[in-house]
Amino acid sequence: KIKHYFICADLCRLVTLSCVRMTCRDRTLEFQSACKSLQGRQNGVQPSKPASQSLRQRSDFTLMAKRIGKDLSNTFAKLEKLTILAKKKSLFDDKAVEIEELTYIIKQDINSLNKQIAQLQDLIRSRSAPGGRHIQTHSNTIVVSLQSKLASMSNDFKSVLEIRTENLKQQRSRREQFSQPPVSSSPMMANNFKSSVLMQDESRSMGDVAINMDSQSNPLQLQLIDEQDSYIQSRADTMQNIESTIVELGSIFQQLAHMVKEQEETIQRIDANVDDAQMNVESAHTEILKYFQSVSSNRWLMIKIFLVLAVFFIIFVVFFA
């Protein structure tokens, strides 16, 4: 018995050693490859250049889109200030110089934003993103959103300029209405004054004590006329600048329409992809319901089989054991 015991112990030890040898694997080569890759990273070697290039392009796109959004918000703030100034209808509180400066600045900002959005669209076309269909769709959506914001701001700017034009016309009509020469200074009244004998005698009698104001009133009148002419000329120049700005906005609208037309195919594909995704989700939902029903029916079947086996086991133990 003691010999049989030692023989069984030796057999168990041999089986255990053989199992341990069978379960062990030589991972020396994997360890060496991991060390080489780690050493290459520390030396600055980048094994995946296409991935880093795509990440850099994505970073450039994000930074450019962020800068365009910030410029849009700043231009919106300037446009709100211009709207407040342009809606004032008072002759004495008309900040024409500030309005012209804001108009010029906003026009330059809109032109710059239009060029930046075009550059952003060119960046989307030029970058290579293999397998990045969702990234391309997301980038196109951002460009369309920026284009719509710029178009809305340009439309608001155009309406503000039209309001400013109407206010200038009303101010000119009011100024012409209230700056007419008095009736006594008209040529007809002057002729009547000279033809009247009584008025001539009265003027002769007062000639010794009256101060002749003709030599002083004529230069003042000329100065007022010059100021009025310069004011009218400045208003005319302002209206011409507004008209030219509206024409330039029309060209910007045409460029935006062309860019949106180019994005139309992309938007249609996005809609088609959304519809396909919705159909896939619905079909997946129906398949999940079918699988749940099948699993529940299989569960009941397993319970029935287990009950039948339990009954047979009890019968076998009670009656045949």
C-alpha cells in the first residue's frame, strides 16, 4: 500500500509539471518588440505619420473655425452699436463720423469673414481623411453654419444702411423746410421797399442814426450758405458710400449663394445618411424585440425541461432506488 501511495504521488507530480510546462508561453520576442517601440518614442520617432498629419489638419480646422466664430461675434456687437446710432432721427444728435467709421469697419469685417470662410472650405477640400466620412460631414456642417450666420449678419447690415438712408433723406427734407429764407428778404419785398415813398423817407430820416449792416450781413449769409452746401455735400457723399456698400453686400451675397450651392450636395447626403440611420435604428429595434421574444420563449422551454427532469428524478429516486 505504501508503494502504491508513493507511485500515485509521483504520477500526480509529473502530471502537474507537464501541465505547467504546457500552459507556459515564451513572450521574449513580444517583450523585445515592446522595448524597441518605447525606445523609438523616446527618441522622437513617430511611427504613425498619417495619423499625426490628420490630427494636425483637424486642429488647424478647429482653430480657424473658432477664430471665425469669434470675429463673427465681435462684428455682431459692432452692428448692434451701428443699429442704435442709425435709428436716431435727431438733427442735433447725429453722429455722422462715428456712423461712417462703423460702416467702413463692418464692411471690411464682412469681406474678411467671407474670405476666411472660403479658406476654411478650401481646407476641407484639400485635407486627406481616409475613412473619415463622419469628420467630413461634421466639418461641412460647421462651414454651412458659419455661412448662414454671415449671410444673416450681412442682411441685417443692409437693412441698417437702408434705415440710415431714409433718415438722411428725412433730415435733408426737414433742413430744407426750416432753412428757407424769410419773406422780408425776398426780392419782391425788396422791390416793394424801394418803390415805397414813405419807407424811403423813413429810411432817409433814420440814415443818420442807423448802422449799415449790409457790409456785415452779406459775409455772414455767404458763410451760412457755404456751411449749408458743405453739409449737403457731406450728406450726399454719405449716401453714395451707403449705396456702394449695399452694392458690395450684393456681391458678397452672390459669393455666399455660390458657396451654399456647393454645399447643397453635401447637405443632401447628410439628410440621406440621417434617413438611412433612422431606418437602421428602427430595423434594429424590431430585431431586438424579436430576439427578446425568442429568448423569453426559450427561457420558458428551459424551465419546462427542468421541471420534467426534476419530476423524472424524483420518481426514479422514490420508486426505483
